[in-house]
Amino acid sequence: MVRVGDIEGEGVNASGRSMPQPPPTRIRAYPPPSAGPKVAPSRESEWEVMLCGDLTDKQLELTERLVEVPRRSRGTLFIDSCGGNIYVGLALASLIRLRGLDPLAVVAGECSSAALLPFAACRRRLVTPQATLLFHPLRWQSEEDVSLEEAAEWARHFRHLEGDVDELLARMFGVPLETLREWTRPGRFLTGREVAAAGVAQLVDLFSGDVWSQAQRIERGQSQGLPPQQGTV
């Protein structure tokens, strides 16, 4: 007679006959840890932000975008802006620097007035030969009725603010303060070629691959001591 437990893996029915038991169930992870190749992060995984239009109208949107990206991260900041409120430009430049961001700033069209501040705040700056950058003195405009005393205080404040902004732009762009003031007063449009010639930015064009591959070639050339490229029209 076969008793229960005499044969490993078998049971006994009511008639005393042994019955085969199913193999023990093994719990497996799903999906298995080794499933699929590990994908290394690519340049496409870096963030991209478009800074366009009037900064005053886009203040909330642009501020949120720069706060949402990871701190101390790299990305690409495309610029096509006529400027706007000087305080918005200062705030965007402050966010870029104080959050430790390292954007590749690319002037896709225009970068003028207050938009120069976030552009200058970026360490890596690119322009096309056709890009336009407008430097001009601060302008005060108010649709509210103000008293003579208020107007005098605004004039005093903007005189100091204008000097501070000039010094800040000159330092971030790496140009002499006298050069910046020559551009600013009474005001001047600079092309991408002129900005590159002044050492403020590097030239890229629309025929030599995407902006990231061109930026890599520029960085390799700088590390090898090669002269800056002149761009293609």
C-alpha cells in the first residue's frame, strides 16, 4: 500500500492509487529585469523652450517654463522676441543664472531690447547671419496719470536702472562697457554677423545640419584653437 508522503510529488486518491502532482509554481518577475536594452539619454531628451513675442505678454508662461525644467540642467532656448518690460527680461535672466541652467541660446529671428537679457545670461550663444539684435536706451511709457513728483522719481529710478543694466549686459556678453554704450545710444540694429564679429555669439546657418551638431563642431573647433566659422547665407 502506498501512503501519503511516501512518494515525492505524488498524492493518493480515495481508492489508494497514487496521482501525479503538478510541478510547483515558480513566481517570475514581469517583465524580467533584463528585458530590453538600456537606452542612454540623448540630446533629444534635453528640454527646449521657445522665447517669442512680447515678454510682457508671455511673462507667466515663460517664467513657469524656466521653473519647471530641472535645476542645473542643459537645454535649448530659441529666441525670437522684440523685447518687452525690462523687469521681465531681468527676471528671466535671473532664473537662468540662479537656477544654474545652461541653455544653448539660439536667436532664430530677432532678439531685441529686454530680450537681450536672457540671451546674455546664457553661456552658449548662437545666431544666424540674418538674425537681428536691437540695442537701445530704456524707455518709460505709462498710460496712467502721474504727478510731476512721480514722473521725476521714475526718471531718477530709470537713470540708475539703465546704468545697472548696461553694466550687467556688458559683463555677461564679455564686451567693454564703452562698446555696449556705443550700441545702445542712441540705438543700433546689429546683424548676426556683427554680433559674432564682436565675440558675443557664434554663427550657425540653415544649411550645415541641426543646431546641436553645429554647436558640437563649434565646441570642438574652440578646443582645438580653430578660428570661428563665418556661416553660410
